[in-house]
Amino acid sequence: MVRIAILGATGYAALELIKILLSHPEAEIVAVTARQDGSPHIESVHPSLAGCLDLVCEDLESAQVAERADFAFCTLPHGLSSAVIPELLAAGCRVVDLSPDYRLNDASVYEQWYGVVHTDPTRLGSTVYGLPEVWAERLREAELVANPGSFTNAVVLGLGPLLAGQDVEPTGIVIDAKCGVSGAGRSPKMMTLFPECNESVSPFSVARHRQTPEIEQVLTQIAGQPVETVFIPHLVPMDRGILCTIYAPLTRSVDENQLLDRLREFYAEKPFVRVVDHLPSTKDTLGTNFCDITVRCYRGRAIVIACLDNLVKGAAGVAVQNFNLMCGFAETTALLPGAHRRRRSERSGEAE
Amino acid sequence: MVRIAILGATGYAALELIKILLSHPEAEIVAVTARQDGSPHIESVHPSLAGCLDLVCEDLESAQVAERADFAFCTLPHGLSSAVIPELLAAGCRVVDLSPDYRLNDASVYEQWYGVVHTDPTRLGSTVYGLPEVWAERLREAELVANPGSFTNAVVLGLGPLLAGQDVEPTGIVIDAKCGVSGAGRSPKMMTLFPECNESVSPFSVARHRQTPEIEQVLTQIAGQPVETVFIPHLVPMDRGILCTIYAPLTRSVDENQLLDRLREFYAEKPFVRVVDHLPSTKDTLGTNFCDITVRCYRGRAIVIACLDNLVKGAAGVAVQNFNLMCGFAETTALLPGAHRRRRSERSGEAE
Amino acid sequence: MVRIAILGATGYAALELIKILLSHPEAEIVAVTARQDGSPHIESVHPSLAGCLDLVCEDLESAQVAERADFAFCTLPHGLSSAVIPELLAAGCRVVDLSPDYRLNDASVYEQWYGVVHTDPTRLGSTVYGLPEVWAERLREAELVANPGSFTNAVVLGLGPLLAGQDVEPTGIVIDAKCGVSGAGRSPKMMTLFPECNESVSPFSVARHRQTPEIEQVLTQIAGQPVETVFIPHLVPMDRGILCTIYAPLTRSVDENQLLDRLREFYAEKPFVRVVDHLPSTKDTLGTNFCDITVRCYRGRAIVIACLDNLVKGAAGVAVQNFNLMCGFAETTALLPGAHRRRRSERSGEAE
Amino acid sequence: MVRIAILGATGYAALELIKILLSHPEAEIVAVTARQDGSPHIESVHPSLAGCLDLVCEDLESAQVAERADFAFCTLPHGLSSAVIPELLAAGCRVVDLSPDYRLNDASVYEQWYGVVHTDPTRLGSTVYGLPEVWAERLREAELVANPGSFTNAVVLGLGPLLAGQDVEPTGIVIDAKCGVSGAGRSPKMMTLFPECNESVSPFSVARHRQTPEIEQVLTQIAGQPVETVFIPHLVPMDRGILCTIYAPLTRSVDENQLLDRLREFYAEKPFVRVVDHLPSTKDTLGTNFCDITVRCYRGRAIVIACLDNLVKGAAGVAVQNFNLMCGFAETTALLPGAHRRRRSERSGEAE
């Protein structure tokens, strides 16, 4: 049984983490932290946890966390994460960091996009990036894993195989993303009040969203050459879900089926990516750790559609997937109940 | 042309007021106030007003307001309203107050429910309550009008005629209200973040909502005897709209048609109350100054359904209706375009 | 391993059933039926099942179902359910019926409310009603279980203990219910189009909703005396969730805490009912088999708030709960992952 | 007073037309048609019109329409529109056609995209396309006007000036559109049921949406050279609104301000297009005839954001704007109350 601490337990990703971990047979949540007065019970912070987890939110030092827990999920804001993680690691705690602090390889790029100096720059570049569909092997050894951004995850899962296969050009790529409001966090802001964003669609952070360098860094690694994108996210009136429509110039004349085959081959053994023929909806993935992907060809472009639940496959779910790999558990534990039987049914399907 | 000031121009009711008044042929908005740094242009506070109103939000003293404007709509929070209104009145400005400060007749009841001492208690009891369907005559003379609360308006329009007609008992009344999130205002609060209230229904302020004494005071005046209610509001995932389902014990054996007739008679000459046979939806009244009402009889109870748009008939619309009456304009000005023709078509209908 | 058939697999409750059963270690879905041309794959009917269940929807005779399956969940419309269930039972298949066909004890009441003659009236009255919090013992033996209506479930769980404890009167009860649109089914109807019900609240089936006699029958059984209610449901713009606000006259002077204690005592050993101090939201129960309940006292009335997810605790979840009891599995199997640990944490909490 | 008939009065665009025309001082609705049994009153078809329009929906022949009305708005489905319009015109009725039947210049393109033979091909090419910001002069003379598609309108208003000014290339253009569900019409379809599209975003008609040839035809006319686009619409969980994010390669090195100036110059005298500095939301235009536009430059591309209310500026509003021009009324009549004052305030602003 791995003893788990969740740092920054008041947000939406933390809530989702708790719900997933409650069903994990090898994990026990032993501490939840928050900087709130009066050490509120986690149930009063998240009423949906009533009767499910008997812990209060504490304002713990890293040493106290490491004393109680073997493993920490860190959902603190950027800057705060890298302030505590070195101490956790030093004290022997393994960590999945859901903040962006360890995702970028270059401290100067981090400082340019996040506007703060990185306080733990030596780990940048060597920290394992938590994309299990690509770097599962590296994850097994990792002490610290940088959990991917939710947009990046959808983009990379959708476009990565086509870039790796040189089906599409590394430049001239347009990424038009649509996301639900939970992606903006749980801190009160006028922009995310219900009457502001209900019945409305709007672009935000045009050409300056902080996941831009992350998307390009990861795609560049996968493509083996510099990748350049135009990434525009849009806020959509729903709780959860990201759908990325990616327009990438084809390198040569291919048809849809060849691209679908490329994707299917890439994800043949991956339990959480579903390459589908139909046009997927975010709702197909709601509450699951699946990423649904399809592709169309039109006027010299691959049009990739990739969608997922930003709080699960885009945050807490992939975090647990990384945790499973780091700890040697089955990758699907707590994320895909009945997974063994699904596999079987697929295999029997193939046998026919 | 009446020169208008809008005090507290950053909220949802103020935005709705501005939109209505922009189409009012006898009104000109000359000042909008807000306590914000840097005197932001009203368009940056409300982007939907782009190109429509060329004013900046100023932090004006009452004397400055009264100098520029003949008439003020006050959408300040409770307590702040009654701090500035005496000065406005003294300086010759007429006022519709959208705050609750002048709605209750009794300062001690105000203090009990609002938790603050009333700073202008002598006007309580003599201020005209802005319910044009009942007290139109008094409104014509008024210098200060207390605009009704949005729940109160729906409840009183629905139940008032049945109480006045002694069709229902004054006690044992249950009011189950459902309202959209704009009713909770535009200040950032976790409770009204999109991901908190979307896909959810919840009761709030059970048995202690501040419009409870207002509802009972107004119903008591209309009934001519003490009225007692159980009033429970619920937050519903929509921007706008209030629907009140009111369960009131019948005093005698009547049928639905008799009660519908009672309502139709009461509202025969009232342009903004529509007594309908079907079950109304809040959407039928969305963006309008209408209140739609119907009634059913079942097991000794009248079940009244009354709905309206909380920002229009529940706030800004009725405020302009009151303004029209106070200034001697046609009651429907800026609220019901083409009203003259509607009347005519109804009359010709009657003639047949 | 119990072999499961799902009859009428195209609707929302069936989809939820499939998702829950996919994670059930003792259940295997072997057949899904639908009257659709061309035997569509279940994945094309429900895209969210992509890769999860490799079955086509077949138009099977009862005998064919019984040959393949040990157990059937029947989600057919009323009338169709009771047309096939006798044959399933005769062929040795055990059944949970999610239709209303076997809920009422009296065929004439059924015919009055549903407008059709019941074709299997002899089973009425002897069929076990699937309310595990009250009749768990009877469920263990049952061959056929009538799964409760979603409104009824919320009402009975909320009000039942207070009626049984004679805290509230059996008459004069008002039930104001709010429900999400999935409760209206998946057949295309103008009333449930997105632009019709979004941004709107409306009452429906006022005083003639078909669960009215079911609610009164079950409450009467629990109270031991005739119970009479006024039940008004409202459609709310959300996918899922039912919240019932129940106003019941108190029989005597009690306070909130006494009523909360009554509820807590009644549900002490029940894993899926959470008696809470705070005002619950439907979202607290979204996607779970929980029913959250609280109560307030005001002006001689108990005001009970009960909420649940209409597709889970209101349909598919309670159906699996019934299935678990019928088959001798732990009641929480597939419904509350990590349930054993939750219990433990509660017990240790009590020990302090 | 122009006597108006509305053909096909049961849909959302027709409802919006009626609401706008009710406030038009020079228009009187004299007939509404629908193929429904029993000639339902328009109020029972659209409950929000209660008390506003005393007409029943009739199944009228073209001759009957032309006898009663001077002007017809035709909101019939494609194919049906061009079946009745020739007779209406022959009988002296002027027409704005909201269907796509007369938008394309080439009958073979129509047949290819709509799958039916055009029954009135001789009018194609000579019918005036109802885009008042570009072809106001032609509209004044027109007997028949083809009202633009809602996507086309947003795209053309956003991109047209940059193409006309040769700021962007005519090829390599990506149009990623997001639209509310009312755009899919009011006929019951599973795809537009609330529980299907709520809490979900999905692409549809990828690379084969029927407005594709319309968009390219109109842009080609404005650019003076062949324009080619990739147009992908997405369904978003809201009632109304279209937001188009348009990615177009720049022809040369320009900055944002130059492009904003281009747009401002183009729309200097146009009352319904607002070129804004901020990133607009569909909500800013909700219920109005405004189209809000901005532009950004990034990595060699212009990124144009254009949004409007699909039922107003995208359908009924522009139809009335066209009607106003055709009849010689002020362009803003019934569409922008208080328009004269807005103009004045803008001019006085400029004077400072």
C-alpha cells in the first residue's frame, strides 16, 4: 500500500485525483494539504466527498509530508510547486507534479512564459515528462514526473504519430482548441462566473497561452525536428472537456485510411487512446481516462480531432497512470475497471 | 429628455438598465458611477455595449450626480444605497432604488434580516413600493421608489390576486423558487463559478432568504391580513429567469377556470402580465418585461406558476416601468416595442 | 460469472447500466437488444463505449435471451416490458425491470395512469419493489424486481424515515422536484431539444405525473397509513440529477437535529445514503450511486432535501444494487470502489 | 405600412423575425404559414409570443400569400423555398429568402452540395445576395434577396476586408467555426437533444458543410480572385451564437494595428459591425444584430475572430436589415433602438 499525500487539495484536479485514488487498491490517501484557516475537513471543501475520506486539510511543511507519505501528487500553482518539490524528493518522497514547473527543459523559456525565475532549474531537462503513451519506460524509474498540460496532452496524442511518421509538415500547423471552464481553476474570477461564460464562446490567450512552448517542445522531441504551431484556445460553456482541431499540411498524398492506420498502429497497445472512425465528441470521454482521436484529409491538410476530459486524461487520470507506471502497478489500475475483460474481448474480436 | 445617472454601473442589472434606456426616446444616460480605479470606459466593463454608450465610470459624489442628472437609478449594494439616496433627493434628483434598502417598512425588520443599522429610517414606511400592477397611482407622484426584489415580484404577481380575492388562505403557503445565476450578482464568488453551479441544482438560504420579510409584507398589504409563507429558493444552471411554484391552500371549492378568471380580471389592463392556460417556462419571458402566470387546482391547493426574467421584469425592466410612470411617459416605453399595435390587435380580437 | 442481457440498450439508463456492469467482476454482458435495422454495433449507438463492449444490438425473442443469459435488465418502455418478462421468467431468467410495469400493486391504478391494460396483472402486488434501503431481505429471494422510479426513489429515501417515525403528517405533503433532461429519455422530441430546454425552467405533468401513485403507494407502505402528496416535477437545464424539496407538516415540536438523527439512524448501515448537515447539490451525487439528504424545520414544517443522479441511484445504479442483493454479491460491488476502506475510516472516526 | 407574410413560421429564425418585426413601425405581419394540422395559433407554436400576435398558422398557397402580403420572408427548407418563390414574385410580392436556395450562382454546384435539382435555376446568378455591408446599393432595387448563411455572414464580414485589401492570401485559409445548437433547427433529432449536446463539443460536417461553396463564392467575389478555404464547424452547448476563428496567411509583413485599421475603414459607416480591440465573446452580440470582429497577427498569419448571434445577424436580423434597404427605410429600423443617438455620441466623441 502506497501512502499518498495530495498537495493543494482544494482544486478541481485534486478532487478528481482523490476520487480516482479512493478506488485504487494499492493507494491510501494519508494527507491532504491546503493553506486555509482552520484546517477544514476535506468534505467541507468538496461536498461530493461526504463519507468518503476522513481527513482535514493541513498546512504541512514538506518534511511533515515526507514523513507521512511515500508519494505526493502536487497540484500547487506554478512557482509554489518547484518551491516544495526539492525538499520532498530529498526526503525520499516520489512526486507527480501537476503544475507546469518541471515540464519545460529550459529555465529561460519558463521565465519568459511564466514571468517568474525558476527556483530549481537544475532539474529542468532531466525530469521525466509524464506522457505514458510515448515514454512509459522512462517513467518506471522516475522519482519526479512532470504531468503534461491538458491541451498539450490532447495535441500531442493527436498529432504526435503523424509528425513521427512524417505524414505532416512540422510547420504551418494550426491548433484550434476548445475547453470547458474547469480548466480555468477554482479560484473566484469574474471571467469564469457562470453568467459570464454560459451561453458564450470566446478565444483567450491568443498567441500567448502558456502551454505553447510545452506543445512545441514535446512535438519537436517526437518529430525529431523543430515544430512550430499556432495555438488558440477557446472557452466553451461546459464543465469539462478539451477538443483540439489540428490543421497540419500533409507532406505527401495520403488518404484518411492511411493516417488512421498510422494512429492505430501507434496506439495498438495503449489502453487509453481510442482511434475512431466517427467524429468524436468530448462527451464520449467525459469522466474517463480515454483520449478519442480521428483524422480527415482535405485540401492538402490532415485535420486531426483529439478530445479528452481535461480533469481526467488531461490531469488527474494521467497522473495516476504515471503513478501506476512509477510504482509497477498495472497501467490501468483505478482508471479502467474491467480492463482485463475488455482486452480479452478485443483479442477475441481480432481472432475472428 | 430626462438626464439619467446610473449608480453602481458594473453589475448585471445596471447593464440591463443601460440597454433598455438606450432605446428610450425620453431618456439620456449622462453619468455612470463605479468605485473602480482608473475610471474605466463603460465598454471595457461591459463589452456588449461597444459603440453604444460613450461614458467612463466615475466615482462621483451625490452632489455631482444631482448636478448632472434629473433622475438616478441606484443599483448599489444594500447599505450603500441608503447612504447616498437622501443626498440625491435633497438635491432634487428623483430616484428608483434597486437595492432592498427602502423596501421594508420597519427599520428593525431591516436590521434583523440585513444585519446592519438603517441609516435613513424615517423614509421607511412612506417610500412608494414599485409594483406598478398594484400601486401605479402612487408611483406617479413619487420622488423615491423602492424597486421590488425579483423573487418578490414573481410571487406577488402570481399570488396577490388570489389572496386579494380570498381564494386562498393567508397561511400554510409554500413558495418553491428556482432562479438563474445572474441573480447572485457579478462579484467573483466560488459558489457562482461556472463549474460549481453548472449541471447542478441546489437550494440556498433555506428559511432565511432576505426577501422573505419583503414577500410577506407586500402580500399582507394586498391580502389585508397577515400572510405567512415558507420560501425556499433554488439555484438553477441558467443565466436568467425566476420560476416560482406557489402552493396555497384554497379557502373554498373552486376550479382552475375560476382562478384563471380571477387573474385575468386583475391584469386586464396590465401590459406586462400574461395569464396563460399552458404551463409557462422561464424562456417564454427571457429578455422581456413580461411575467407569465398560470394556476392549477389539486387536492385543496391552488398551484400558481409565475415566471419572469430576473434582470428585466425582476429588476431593470420594472425599474424603467416605474420610471415611466413617475415621469408621465407611457408605461410601456422602451419595454414593449410595437405596444400600440398589440393593444389594437387585442381589441380587434375582442370585437369579433 | 453471471451472464447478463440488457433489453432496450439504446437509451440513457441502458448506457449507464453497461458502464457500471463493465466494472462488475461477477457480471458479463452477453447480449444487448434493440429494435433497430441492421443490428448496429453498440459502439455506434453509444460512441462513449468505443473499445469497451464488442456486441451488436439484436432484435431477440425472449427465448433467445433466456438461452444466453442468466439475468436480464429490462429498460423497455412501459407495456413492452410486461409483454416479455413473463417469458423470461418462465425460461429461468431473473429480471430487474427498470420500466414502471411492475411497480404498482393494483392493475386498475396502472391502467388509469398509464392508459393501457396491464397484460401480466397477476404478478402485481407480489413483485418485490427494488428499494434496497428498506426491503433488502425480500430482494435476496426475488426472481423479478421492480426497479423504482427515479423521483420515487429520491422522495422515499428523503421522507420515508420521517413518516415511519411519525415525525410528519401523512397528508398535506408538497413535493417540488427538479430534474435534468436525461430523465425524459433519448427519443427525439421537440420538448427536449437543446434550444427548447436550455436557459429555461418549467414545470411539467402538473398533478398528473405517472410516478404520483407510485410515490404514494410506497410511502403508504412505509408509513403504515394512507399518504397523500402534491407532486410537481420541473425540468431543469442539466443532463442529470434530481433534487426533491419536500414540505411536510410536523406532527409535533421537534428540531432539526432530532430529524437529522432520525435519518442518520435509519441509514446507519446503508452505504449509499448520506445524511448531511449542509444543503446538498445534485452535483455532489453526479455519476455516483449516492443519495444525499438533509432536513430543516421551519414554521411547523419539515423541509427535506433529497438529491441523486437520476441515471445512477435513480435507475441503473440502484438496478445493479438490486442485482447484487439478488445474487448474493456485496451490495456495493461495482458501485462504490474502495468501499471496504471507506467503512473502515468511518469506524475509526467513530472510535475517537 | 408594409404587409408581411412569414412562410414556415414554426422555426427559430421565424420566431426571431416575428419578434423583430413586431417592433418595426412600418411593418405589419398579416400572415404566418405552416404545414401543421389544425391551423394552430402562433402562440401555441411559440409560447413566448403570448399576447403579441393574434394569427393562426395557415397552409396557404402562394397566390393567397401574395394577395394578403406585399412582402414575404421565406424560412422554408431548401428545395421548398425555390418551389414557391417564383409564384410569389410573379404575383408581385417581394421576398427575402432565408433558405440557401438562391445563394449560389451555379445550379450544378447547388445540386452537388444539396443533392437536389434546382427548380428555378434561371434566377441563380442574378439574385441579389443579401450582404448589406457590401452590396447595399443592389439591395435597394431587389425583388428577391438571398439572405446569407449564418456562418458565411460571420466569415465574410471578418475576412472580406482583408482579402479585398490583399492583406491575406486567397488560399491556405482555415476557418474553425463554433456555433450554438439553434443553428441546427427545431425539428426533433437525436443529435440535438439536450443530453446529447450539453456538456459536449463536437465537430460536424467536416469538409462537407453546405455553406462551404457559399463562403468561397462570396469571398471570391470580394477578393477578385479564387478563394479556397478549409471550413470546419463545431457544435457548442449554447442556444445561440457563432464564433469563427479564421487563420489566413499574410501576404506581407503587417502588424495588428494595420489590419484593425483596414477593418475599421471598411466598416466606418456600417452600423452593425463593431471592430473591437479586445477578444470578443459571442455573448457580447447575443440578441443583437451586431457582428463583433477583431484580428491578431502571429507567425505569418492573420487570426481573425468574428462573432454574431446566428438567429439575428446570422438570419432574422440581417433579413430585416435587407428588408429595410429594399423598402427604403433606415437600415437600423427595428434593429438598433436609439441608433440616432449612438451615432451622435460617436460623432461628438470624434470631435473631441
